[in-house]
Amino acid sequence: MRAVGLHPDVIVVTSRLMQTTCTLVRSGGEAFCIDSPVLPDELEILPAIAEQAQFAVVGLLATHADWDHLLAAYAFPEAALGMAESSTRVLRERPGAAQRALRLFDDQLYIERPRPLGIGEVQSLPTPGRCDIGESELELYETGGHTPDGMAIRVPWAGILVCGDHLSPVEIPMLCEDEGALDAYLLTLNRLEPLAERAETVVPGHGEPLDSERALAILRQDREYLQALSADGAAAPLPLARRTDAQRRIHQRNAARAAA
Ligand SMILES: [Zn+2]
């Protein structure tokens, strides 16, 4: 697991699995943990990383309700979880889905956890909206298309945008099964574009933190890919730097979903 200080108040930790990112944000003696690393040993050491840097984690945020972003409760079991209203709705409508997906994943890789994933009381946050942290506020923006729910989080005083599973240097856009997912994804890219322009650093859900220029280049590639997917389905070319077999499999699923 890699930990990088992006700003005196922001640390990004990148998991050894799927390059899932976890962002620690601090203001006025209070810190939040956004999303989570995946492996048990990474989750176990996370409190020590936070403590050593004097980030007192009192709250958790998750960019969306996919299981791989919900594991911070293993590291900070006392902290309350805040999510976009759309995400709390997903958790309510699909009770236990994240736990089942995590169990399936762990079973395949023989990963053992100290206990089942507990998601306690979740606080609903409005998007667009703001969320108090210490002496400052985080800005929240609605996202969609990858999942039916989600939010991007801007840390205005640090110039950092945490954008969930979008603008990834390692993963092509992954559409959800919902009708209109492709349009929702394109709309999300439009919404993220001015935020990425203003950002010093963009933290994608999977992959290393990006400077603004690189994030915008990925955004344009993703938009081009989705437009081609909409016009040509499976024949759409993949972004140049993301053409591995794994990405082609995601692409096949996308093509089926875009055609549905
Ligand atoms: Zn993810």
C-alpha cells in the first residue's frame, strides 16, 4: 500500500488490490476518511498511518455504495458514515448487497476478515451540497452512470477533487445496468470537467492521483469512448492506454448495457 501526502491536510493511500484509493482529509483537528483500501492488512494499518500524521478520523465518507469503497469501517469502527442521498437509497433498497459482494470477492481470493462488514447508521448528504469538517467545508457533487448513486468530493482549500470511479488512469468507464447509464455517465463527465479544471490534483477511485491536465486528458478520452460506444457499440475503440484484456471484458459488458 502506498501513502502520499498531497497537501498538509490530505493523504492518499492506494491499495495493492485494484489500486483502490482512500483519501484522508483534515481540518481543525478533525479528519474524515473517504473510501477505503481493500486488503485486511491495509485496513489494519490505516489507523496508525492516520494517527502518525495527526489525522484524528471522526467520520467516514464513501463516493458510492460499491463494496470496495465501503471498507473503512474495518479501520475506524467508531466513526459514522456519510454518503450521498442516492447512495443511502441504494443501501436501503439492496440490503446486504455490499456484504455479499465482498464475501464473494474474498472467497475467490481466500481473503480472511476479522469480522463481517458492518455498515451502521448512514447519514444522508445532499448533492450538490456541503459537509462540515473541522473549521471548513467539503463540497459534494452528484455523480452517476458507473452506479445509480454517488458523489464527487471537493476539498476546496487543498485544490483536490475526489471523484469516485471516474477519470481512472487504469480503468475505462464502467457502466451500470440501469437504463440511461451511458447518458448519466456523460452528464457526470460534464459536471466533473470544470471541477477538474480548477483542481490541483484529482484522486480517482482506482489509480494514482492525477494532475489537472492528465485528469482532463482522461476525461476527454472517456467522453470520446462513450460517444463511440453509443454510436458503434462493441466496435468502439478503447482508450489507447487502457486496452488490456480486463478492460476489453469491461468494454463487452458496456456494449451490452449500452445496447439494452
Ligand atoms: Zn470501485
